[in-house]
Amino acid sequence: MVSQHGILLAAGIIFDHFGPLVSKVCQCLLRHGALPLQEIVRCLDLSPGQVKNSLLVLIQHNCVQAFSSPRGGGDKTSTHYLAIFDNILHRLRFSKFLSVIRADIPESEALLEGLLHNGRLTFNQLVERAIYKVTEGSIRPAREEVRMNFNKLVYAHYVERCPKPEPFVDPLQDEQPTSTRKRAPKTVGKNVSFDKKVVNTASLSDAEKFSEIPYITEDASHANDSPHSDIASAKRKHEALGIDEELNSTIAENEVLWRANFEKFIFCLKKKFCAERKKPKLKVISRHIWESFFEDNLTNKDDNSVTSTLNSILDRVGQKEGGASMTIEHVTRVLEELNICPSSEDPDAFTLDLSRIVEASQYEEMESLVKKKYGQQAFTIFRLLVTQDCPVETDKIIDTTILDKQIVHGTLYKLWKDDYIDSERIASGTGTGNSQFFVWRVKSTFQEQFIDNLYHAALNLRQIINYIIELLLEGSKDETKLRHRKNILILALTRLDDSLMLFHDF
Amino acid sequence: MPPRKRPPQPTNASETPPEVKIRISPPSIPGAEAPPAPGPAPSVSILPANILAGFPPPEREIYKLVFSGGDKGMTQTDIRIKMGVTASTLTKHMRALVNTKGVLKVVTNVHKRGEKIYMDARLDPSPEITGGTWYRNGELDSEAVASARERCLEQVEKLGVATADAILSGIIKDYPSVGYSIEQIRDILRAMALDRSLEEVRSTGAGQFSDLRAGRVCYRKSSAPQGGMMEEIPCGVCPRIDECSPEGVISPRTCVYFKKWLQMDF
């Protein structure tokens, strides 16, 4: 279940992007879970037309998924609408997604921008947009060129076909084992698992999702003129399937809706985060090998690991300063020191498990906050409790940390009072039976609480940014100063969003 | 009639000269040697029967009971319950055994300051009671801890990656007068790894660990801490975050911390 401040943040984002009505509908869905149209109308006291239009906007922007569900005992079904919290939050990071494309396939950036702006578009709409966006004096892009750039995005899984518009989901049935989604739910809970079930059922198979637009056009002459005519003509050799392919192509261009594949972007950002996180700790040679490993990795098989072949790592290391003289043994040894292990499937490849870096980074973030808020001693005690799998007794904490007893007692009380740690009283079995011990452990809900605080902080930053924008619109005297402050806040929000991704999405 | 005032309880056995003088071992110097094993030390045996014969029978029994507690001693409550005597009677006997005869002594428990522990005057209290080697008179010797940490860090900086043994050897070489035990150094290194002053790693036997057998626990200087994305903004460390809401009395628009952070008046 999404936390209180998470819902407010999501509603705030939708308010800023689509206005108050859409935000109201979105907040209602986030608070109550999946609801049919009539229920939303009843909850919000809005007209059915307003709610319907709001839902259409949210569906268009991939923030809501519709599904049909059995009604009563008969064969009747009703349409429910489910808000997809993750996709709403991804709207905060569109600029980061664009920067991923800018680094990987710069020529396709405009197409992705179109999809992010409009949520879902057909290929035809994208072409029209590309032509319309051309500035005066520059060359109009050919349809084939747009198609080529678009297919690059699909091939790299940055763009996917939209999920089924209204799949049938029975809440009482168990999830089908033939789920196309690979990621397991991150949190266990009835609501979350049902949300995931709906998303999984709506999702297409990977083969369907990333099926590119065939290089067949109604106007074959245009294709012959293009630099990719070879490919096009090669395709046309399949004469038996020619008509079908033409039909497929027409459907793919005119009817199939496409959208950005957020999962792929989040994986790219996760990879980048992990690479950057460890880099400052490494010495020059190790850093070169670390960078080379990340620069050229094979297609990921899952969301938690990165794999690269030894040959490609060696090639890239060789191009770096001082890397030419490195032997295979040296590179292999450094890779193993960096916890990059030989792959079990391919003997020439090396794999790194990203989840360990993510977990370590999450703890670093939490520990760093404890240090800043409560001081060095609290940091030491908190780290001790984090590293121990079991509850730790007060005297053991004093002995291990070699800190003064009074300080330890005071700090433990502060951490306990602010819900960071849990304590338990244990009566001693020895002596007169009067003595008792206290054992301490990090609270199991601490991470959820930390995430809720992150949402709260992001919500506050957004509120101040909006307030400064209001002041700017009113025409303040200190316009330069205000703009400068606004930029500081936007930067802070971007950085805070990294933390949000680390805890919620990675 | 006003209540009879009790004479103040003696806090240390050595303050009053004992009537029957028994040889008392000198108190252990922190850091001089490894802590003794719990239980009566093998060299210390129960007082001979001829001395005990001179004690009144209840005092003899109390002494035997306390002696059985070894270097962990026994609290007054435990003795009272086991002996089945009243508190005032026990106090009288304990005073005689501690002050007059000097065969027992009182030690303060580092974990429970108010609780007196009685034990044979010839025994050194166990580290559980004294708090271990980093404690002096029941108080943490912060200066000793700080100087030990400094010396460990100095050795790690010198050696790069080192085991606890190598660090101890280095310290002994540079400061021959200090008498750290390997256990003390391990305690300090573990505490330093906890607060990220040092990093605890296992040797792989190759690269920078080439001089160390694979699998040994080593220490190296920790890199600069990462993270801190949350604490950079006022909300991260705000003491009033629980009372803050968009439309509340405390809200981002009225927040004094944000005003201060952005150096501006809203």
C-alpha cells in the first residue's frame, strides 16, 4: 500500500501536469484502490463526464489501467480503474529518461520526447509530430528515417507496445503462472499484489511488446529511395507473406499504440547509479576496469545483474590511459576483487549482482541521515544494530562500541523515541529474578518510514517550487534571486528523486 | 525519638585497615594483560579452616557463599535471600567481613552503578563487572580509547592493509611502553570498523592482499562516506517533520528552516 505522503506527492504531480479535476480522480483511486466509474463519481461528487474525461487523460498517460472484473454471481462484468503509482512518480524523472536516450541513441531523442509528452501515440502520429516540429530552414525528416530511429528505440526496449486496454481480472483467482512480468513484487501485501496482478495481466509478452514495425510501406517507391532500401527489399523477398506483412505494417503504423518502457529506463538509471556509486572508492586501474565493464554490457537477462564479455572489457580497457599494458590475469583478478564473478552461463562473460550495491547504498543513506540527525555515536550504534541479525543487549552495545554507558543509554532512547529502533524487555532467569535486560533492534518498519519521509520531503520541495513560481508570476522585485532559488530547489528535488528511485524502484 | 543514623557504607575495602590482614593482590592495571577467566583464580583458594574458625558462624557461612561466587561476586540481595537473614543483620556481618576483617571487598558494577558486589578481597573482579580493560574505577577511560584508536589508525595508514596482529606489532614497535593486548586491539578495530573509520575486509591473497593469507580479516582505511541525498535539504533532518502538512500551521510555505536555507523571506 502506498504511504500517505506518497499519495499526496502523486496527486501533486498530477495536479501540476493535468489540473485539479484529474488530480482529484487520481487521488481517489490511489486511496481506495481500483474502482468502477460510478463509484468514483459517487466518491467525488463530480459529473460522470468530468470523471470519464479525467480517466481518459490518466489512461492516455499510462497512469491508470482499466480492467474488467466479474460483477455479482452471474456472467456480467464491470470496468474498474486502477491508478499505477509507479508510473505517476516516473513523471518526475522524464528529464532523466531523456538523458539516457541522449547518451545512447541521440537521433531518437525527439521521438521519445513525443511519447513522454503525449503518453501513448501511434507511429503515424509520431511521424506527423516529427514533421510538424521541424524548424524553418531545416530538412524535413523522411518517413523511413523516422521509422529507422523509432525501430532503434523498440529494438533497445526503450519503447514498447501499450498493454491490453481492458483485460479480464478476477480478484478471487490466483495469479496465472504464465505471467510475462519478470519482476517479483517488492512488498508483500494484498493490495500491492492485486495491483501487480492487474498490471501483469494487461502486459503483453516480450515478443509482442518489442515487435518492431516491419520495413514494408504502402508506397514502396519511397522505401526504394531511402538508404535502407536493401533491408526493405530483402524483406520483400518473402513474397508469400508479402500481403500479410503489408497489412501488419499498416496496422503497426496506424493502429498500434506505443509508449515509453519505464522499466528499461529505470534499469538504465539503476546501472548508472551503481556504476557511479562505487567509482569514487576505486583506485585508477580498478576504476578503468569498472567503467569498461559498465560501458559495454550485454542485454540484461533480469533487472538485477549486468553482464559483459571479457573480450569487450579488455578492448575498452585497452583504450584507456595505462590500460594497454594490462594482462588478462590482471583484469580478471581486479574483476573478482570488484565482486564481478564469471557468468554461470557463458564462460567468457562476467556478471555483477546490482542488488548488493543497491542494498548497501540504501543502508548508507539511512546511516548517513542518522549521523547527521543524532551524531557520530548514534551512527555507530545504529550500524551495530543494522549489521547484527538478532536483537542486541544494552551491555553488549556498550562493550562493542566502546562508548560511555550514559551516552549509549541516551542515544538508544532518542532513536527509540523517534521510531528508529525497537526495544524488548527480557526478565533475567538467573539471580533473584528481579533483574531485567533490554534488547534492541532496528525497527522492521524503519525502511517504509524512511521512504514516507522521502515522499514528504519531495512533496514539500514541490510545494515551495510552486510557491516561487506563483511569486514570479505576480512579478516580484527579486526576480533574479527567486529564479536562482527555484533552480536550487529543482536541483535538490532531482537529487532527492535519485534517493526515491533507490528505495522504491531499484 | 529520631531514627538512629546508620554509619556511611564504606565504598572501598582498602579505606579502613583490616583487623585480620590477608595478603591482597594489587589491582590490575588496565591494558597490562589479558583479562582473567571468570570463576575463582586457580591460585586463590578458600581461607584456611583455622582462620575461618575465628569467625562467628553466620560470617563464616556468608564468606563461603560469597567465595563461591568467584570473580563475579555476589550482590547483597542474593546473599540475604540465600542466607535467609534480615537486611540489618546482614549489613552488620558484611561490615565486619569487609571493614574489620578485610576478607571481602566491595566492587561497583559498571552496568549497575547502585548495586554493590561483594567478593573475596584477594580476587580481581571479572571484566563483566569492571566493564573490561577500557574502564577505570567504573568509568570509561575515554582518553585511553582515543589514543588507542589514533595509534591503530596510524598503523593502518602506514601499512595500507593490515591484520590486527600486524597493527599490534607496529604499535609495540613504535610505542614500546604501551601494553595493549591483542584482544584490546581487536576491540578497538571492531569499533572503528563500526563507525566507518576503518573498513573490515577479508584477504583474497592477491593484489593488495598478496602478503596476507586468503581469508584473514584485515583492516584498511575507509573511503569517504557516500550518500546523504536526504540530509541535504531541511526536511531530511527536520525535527518538526511529523507536524508538517501542506495546509497545516507548519507547512513548507511557513517553514523557518527553508527560509534560512534559501536565505530569503517568503
